[in-house]
Amino acid sequence: MHDIKKDMRNKMIEIRKKIEIPIKKQKDEKIAQSFTELLKIKNIKSIILYASFGSEVDTWKIFKYCQENSIKTAFPKVNKEKGSLEFYWVRSIEQLSPGFRSILEPYNCEKALIHDIEAIAVPGVAFDKDCYRIGYGGGFYDRVLNDERPLSIGLAYEEQIVERIPREAQDKKVDLIITDERIISCV
């Protein structure tokens, strides 16, 4: 199973990397618009965002929207000793610096507790129509997506949606997936 997931992960990262920059920007704009509309509709006042990197869906427009609309925003930080994610409230991009795998993480920030969060944006390399995902293989978000979690929202380009993700017992699904073309709901 591990090799199947690894092969799918590598293939999907390559597909995502091939999205041309002008098209990626249009897709990012559509995803950000759908995400912020959802925040408005659900009257969400606190979220967890991830710091996008590489060819991932850009989360910075969403962060800017949250700042402008008084939505408390936390970002994850990898706790290497525990092999888990911790979350910290971030008010400005200046509170982020390169951390695990050179991904921007919070520093000198107040810790956020998961039960104080209303929604979490979840990165992924691929998602399926049943809202299962493949991440980067660390299992960090699968450990967060337990029964006591906020609304979980996967962010993906339409090219990242596949028919079925290979699943293992520890794999968790998200509640919604927002792509540049649609919203897939599994709640």
C-alpha cells in the first residue's frame, strides 16, 4: 500500500507542477473566493490555515481576507519530538519563518487550542470524491482529523481530484473539498 500511495503522490505532484502560472493564479483566485464565501456563510471567526509552498493552492489571499475581516487565524508548526502538529495564532506574515521542510511556521506566537477553532484548511497532494486525501506522507493532518475536530476543508485544484485514494485504517477524510471548479461535500 505504501508504494501505491508513494507512486500516486509523486504522479500528482508532477501534475500539479505542470499547471502554468497564469492558470494557477486564476485557479487560486477561484478557490480563495469560494473559501472566503464559505467563511461568510458559516460565520466562521477562527480558522487554521497552512502556509502554502511550491505548487500548492495559494493560501495567502485567504490569510489576507481573514486579517481584513477579524477572523482569528492559526498556522501549524511541526513538533518533531511528538511527530504532531501544534497550532499558533498568527497576526502577520512576519510571525512566520522557515521550519520543518522549509515550510513557513509560526514563531513567538500564542498557542491555539483545537477546540477553539471553527475550521481547518487541509493541504493535500490528491483527494477523491469521498473526501479522502493523500498528503506528503507524514500523517500529521490524519492525526489532527479526529472526532473532536473543526470543520475540515481540503483545498485542491480540479486536477488533484481522483476517483479513489488508496486507504488505510489511519487515513481520515475531510468534510469538504474546494477546487477551482466545485465544492465536494462529504458531511
